[in-house]
Amino acid sequence: MSRSDQKLLTRERITRAAGRTFRKSGFSGSGVDGLAKAAGVTSGAFYVHFSSKADAFREVISIG
């Protein structure tokens, strides 16, 4: 698997986990650390893919 494929899979994993977390806890009840933990990545890895919790939220909303 190429590095770009791995990066894409990690972003998708974060996005799916963020969607589940936002549905369960709401935007205000979710933090970057919790989103990262739900995805099985570090907070630093989260920030490689998203600039903020709001950025991740916008992506979750855009994919429905």
C-alpha cells in the first residue's frame, strides 16, 4: 500500500469515527482528543488531516 493510500485510509477512519462521535455526543460534547481516540490515532495525526474539530465536522456533514 502506498503512503498516499495509507493517508487516505487514515483520513476516512478519522471521518467515520468523528461522525459516530458527533452523533453520540454532539459537537460541543466532542473534543479533538476524543475524536482521535475513537479513530485509533493520536491528536497529532488528527491535525495532519484536519485543522480543527470544526473542519472535521464540516467534512462529516458534507458526506452525509
